[in-house]
Amino acid sequence: MFFLLKIFLGDFALDVIKNDFCHLAKVYNHEEQAYYALYAFLPAIFLEAFNSIKKTEYSKYANFVILIFLFVGNYFMFQTAHSGGQLVYEYGAAVKGYSKDCKPR
């Protein structure tokens, strides 16, 4: 639920900076990685809920599949955080007073 909120707030932040920011491809890459993380976390959530409601003989395997989805989701979440840090610290996204010469710091 909080991840969906973060994606909504990220879209709002994109609307704020898209007219003044020169490296929009980097922003869209950041957003794409966030969606990949979401696509990995959603099946894990649904499988975990189904696994909790209905215990089957395959629960052990379902837990392994859930773990794989969580690892993939965490990988993309860390990539998203790293690219977000790069946007702010290297490219000055949403930083007031940053020069618009479109060069990284």
C-alpha cells in the first residue's frame, strides 16, 4: 500500500520538475525501475495471502517462489533508490538554484 503511495507521489514530483529538468530519460528510467519493483512485490503479496488462507502440500514451494519475488522486488527497489539519489545529487532534480546548463555536477 505504501509503495503505491510512493509511486503516486513520484508522479506528482515528475509533474513539478518535468518542465525545468533536462535529463528526463533518467527520470523515466527511475520511474520504470519503481514499476518493476511493484510488479515483483504484487505477486508476492497475493501468493502470501493465498498461501495463508489455503494451506496445501505445495506451501513449501510457494514460500520459495514468494522469496524469489521478494528478492527481485528488493533489487529493483534498491536500484530505484540509487537512481533517485543520482537524480538529486548528480543532476540537481528539484534543487532550487541549480543551473539549467544540463551538465551533471
